[in-house]
Amino acid sequence: MRLDKYLKVSRLVKRRTVANELCDARHVEVNGKAARASLEVKPDDEIAVQTGPHRLRVRVLAVNEFATKESACTMFEILEQT
């Protein structure tokens, strides 16, 4: 699954266009490297998202095409939140 779609489906980012803009601005890293929106995400990847002064680092647990509000939080594990 593409990184921008994963961020939206997992509800880490509210809209896919916002996820694209974050990737274009180099505010998203996957496994320690700046990532493009088209990068394929797989389980055990670590994603870091910087939005303003807030930084969120998560580990991907599952890659689902669709997720409800309740099941979206099972797609990742929070490693760091500042």
C-alpha cells in the first residue's frame, strides 16, 4: 500500500492530500529516511511524521485496505510521541 494511503486509512493523517503534502515537504520518514508518498509500506516499517512541533513515530503492524475507526488503531504501534 502507498504511504499516503496508509497514513489516511490508519487515521494518522486526516486526509490523503494532507499526507501527500507532508511527504512532499519531507516531513515523513520511513525507516529513518525521507519518504515519498508513493513508497510501499509493509509491516515492521517505522514511520515518523512531523506536524509543526509534534512528532509521532509508529511501527506498522498491519496493512489493510480499509479500516473502521475502532480497527484503525490496530494497524500501528506508537513508539514515540512528542
